[in-house]
Amino acid sequence: MGGKLIVFEGVEGCGKTTQLQRSWQWLQSLPTSCPLSKVVVTREPGGTELGLKLRQLLLQTEGKPMQDLAELLLYAADRAQHVEEVLKPHLADSALVLCDRYTDSTIAYQGYGRGLSLGLIEQLNQIATSGLESDLTLWLDVDVAQGLARAKGRSFFDRIEQAELTFHQRVQLGYGELAKAHPQRIVRVNASLDEVAVQEQIQAILWQRLPQWYEGWES
Ligand code: Z5A
């Protein structure tokens, strides 16, 4: 496929949504001579119409607790729809796709966080994506307590944010292990700094990758 998939990952409050938007603005502002056909923003869960319904189910706080396996399968269903409806068509159209969370979230949250089988999750990720991996994953690494404090600055807490600190610490450990296992695909960003300093790191990383991806790109 001609396009490239860049994923933003990290624990709650790491600032990935903020940085994804800033990156999108920066990429849009590059001179038109840069050979980017288009830049698309999307997310998981909730990047499609079906996904928005699944997102509501996944993040709701009322009702009986959702079983861990049911949660895993709903994330997989969201991803299967998203890959076919959004990611593959845009990548086939040579777009640069910026995606808020993807397969590593499932490994970190459902695998390391909830303790579900990593082998099972890898199988499900493979089925849901038909093997589509990110070209680059930016792991916004922030201390769990610092991230949660940022997230708490908001007016509501969703179901997962109410979970205990140790859960988020296991998720964080998961991201660390993933980064060690995939050093070329996953690049760590120090997300404990202010928004501008975090964006500067991301632009430096993209500035290195873009010429490797797009012929005729001059950095
Ligand atoms: N999940 C899962 O379990 N398994 C899966 O497979 C997938 C997802 C795909 C929803 O994801 C949930 O889905 C998530 C994991 C689970 N768990 N929860 N809850 P989400 O990405 O939609 O929600 P989120 O993780 O809570 O992300 P968020 O709310 O969008 O937060 P964020 O992207 O990390 O941060 P932000 O919105 O950019 O910033 C948060 C606040 O911090 C905001 O007030 C900013 O102004 C502030 N901020 C941002 N950057 C900074 C810096 N650098 N300094 C200070 N303050 C900052």
C-alpha cells in the first residue's frame, strides 16, 4: 500500500490526542511541494459508525461489569471494521494516516493490564487487521500518576479511568516491553514535558522518517 500508518499510543493522560492534532496541523502546514497526498486522522475505538457504538458500550460505567473476554472481543470487532472501512482504503490512496491507538493498546490494556493471554491477543490482532501493522508507533511515555492527574483535570471519568493505579502501571509496563521488542516500529517520546517540547520530539522523529517513506522528500 502506498500510504503510511502512524499510531499514537500511551497510558491515560499521556497527551496522545493533543499531540496527534498538533502533528496533523504541522503536517498540513508543510509546503505543498512535499509529496504527501493527504493526511487523515482517525482513532480506535470509534473510528467508524459501528465503532462509535462499540466505543459507547466499551466506555460506559453503568450496568454489570463487562467480562474481560467480552471487552477484548469488542475491541477486536471495532478494529476489524476500522481496518477495512478506514485504514486500508486511505492507505491504498497513499494517505498518511494518524491513528489514536491501535493493536499495541490491546496488548498493553487487555494483555498486561487485564492479564489476558498475550498469544490469544496476538492472534486476534492478526485476524482483525489481516496483518496490517503500523509503520511507526509513537509511544508517549509519561509517569502513570502524572498522566492520571492530567486526565483527572477533566469533568468526567470513564470506566477504565476509574480502575486502580496498579492496573495502569501494568499497562505502562506493557508499553515498555513492546518498545523493547519492536525498537524499529515503536519510538519512545518523553511525554512528561510541556506540549510544545513533546511536539518538537515528534516532529524530529517524523522529519527523519518522511524522507525514507516518500521519494523526493527533502529534509
Ligand atoms: N483501549 C483498550 O483498552 N484496548 C484497546 O485495544 C484500545 C483502547 C484501542 C479509550 O481510549 C480507552 O480505550 C482507553 C484505553 C482503551 N482507556 N481509557 N480510559 P482513548 O484513547 O479514547 O482515551 P484515553 O486513553 O483516556 O485518552 P484521552 O482521554 O484522549 O487522553 P490522551 O490522549 O492521553 O491525552 P489528551 O486528551 O491529549 O490530554 C489529556 C489532558 O492532558 C488534557 O487536558 C490536555 O490538555 C492535557 N495535556 C496534554 N498534553 C500535556 C502536556 N504535555 N503537559 C500537560 N498537560 C497536557
